[in-house]
Amino acid sequence: MRDGDTEAITILVTPVWKDSKRLALFGRELAAELAIRDANIRWIIADDGSGEEEVGRLKLLCAELAAIYPHVRVHAALAHHGKGSVVREAWALEPEAEWLSFVDADGSVSAPDMLDLISTARESGQSVMAIRKNTATTRVEEGIFRWIRHHGFLLACRLILRIRSEDTQCGAKVLKGEAYRRIAGNLSEPGLAFDAELLAEMTAADIPWMEVPVNWVRKGGSRIHPWHDAWDMLLTLFRIRARLGKATVAGAK
């Protein structure tokens, strides 16, 4: 994954909350892929306040992964606030990084696809968002109820925030560090609505991004409560819209 600039640092964050078992599977896959690629990537496993026992497991796992790929470390938040909070906290550890990225710990987006996204961002020079989409080269495996929730929330994002995106919530994104830092001070959502707030602020600031289809396979063990979380997310969209005020959201380019 050589991009012609060996000094450009990319931060890859994997947020976790009481999820060391699932990460153990995906983590080995990701560490192996990172070791194969020629890339200046610093991987941060960011624990969202899971507690001392779980952090201990993550540190043992990290030691195992470091034998495969040495540029990996654990960052433990003091309290549980949510995915958005811990991702922003981990990104802030490297304030000069040229690229900031994250990938969910469940492995729904594979390690090769994630690193291909980083390569695409570096080569294009702009932020890249993964989207779940069946194409000639990508396959999406999700149940009917998840498909309904996914597309229902996407419709709400379009109607409430005017975000023109094919998939706001896919758990793999790569941001140009300079662009992110323009809007970082406006971001405050601690939980799952972080992705939607991020895209809404990017479009309000006229920051473009690319959307790239990836393979996506539903994994078990999710802690999302479909209907309760869906209602909370909907209310959050109105809260984000209130903060945006009358800003015109132009959409992805």
C-alpha cells in the first residue's frame, strides 16, 4: 500500500466496548493484513470504558497482535460514553496525523477491504466512506429486519439532515486529517449517531468525500437494541439538525 509518501501517518481506530472476544477474531485478521501491506499505519484499539478486567484482556490480546504487527496499542477511556466519543478521543492522540480512520471490531467489513479504503483515500487525496452495496465485486449479507432499519435510518438522515449518502452508518471510514480538524470542534454526539453527525458537519462545511462499496457480512453478538436505539437515534438527528441551524447541506461529491 505504498502511496509515495512514507512519512504520511494514518491512524486506524477500532472502538470496542466489552467486545474483546469478537475483536480477538477480527484483530488477528487485521494484524496479519497490516503486516502484509507496506503502510505507515498506527492502530489504536480504543476501549470505551469497559472496566479494568476487560481492558486487561485487551492488553493481553494487544501483546499477541503486536507480535504480528508492532504498531498497535490499547487506549482505554475512563468511562463509557459511546463509539463517537472514544473514536474522537483516540484520534486526538495523534493531532498531526494526515489520515484518520476507524473500523468496527466485529469484522463485518473485512481487513483487506478496510486497508483498501485507506489506500483509496491516500491515492485520491480525499476522505473515503465505506457503503454497504451489492455490486459486481462486492456482496452484502444482512437480514431483512436489519435492511429495513438500515434504510429507514438512511431515509431519516436524508429528510432531517439533508445528507446525500448511500450509507451513513457503515462502520469503516477514512478522513483526511486536515478536513476533520476543520469540524472537530463541532462534533459532540457520543454514540452511534457520530457517523451521521460527522457527515452532516462535513457537508455543511463543503468537505467532499468518496463512497466506496465494500463487502459486508452480518456478525452476531451486537449490543444494539433495535427499536429502543432506533428511537434514540431518531431523536438525535433532530438534535444534530438544531445545532446545524440553517446551514445548507450539499451532500457528498
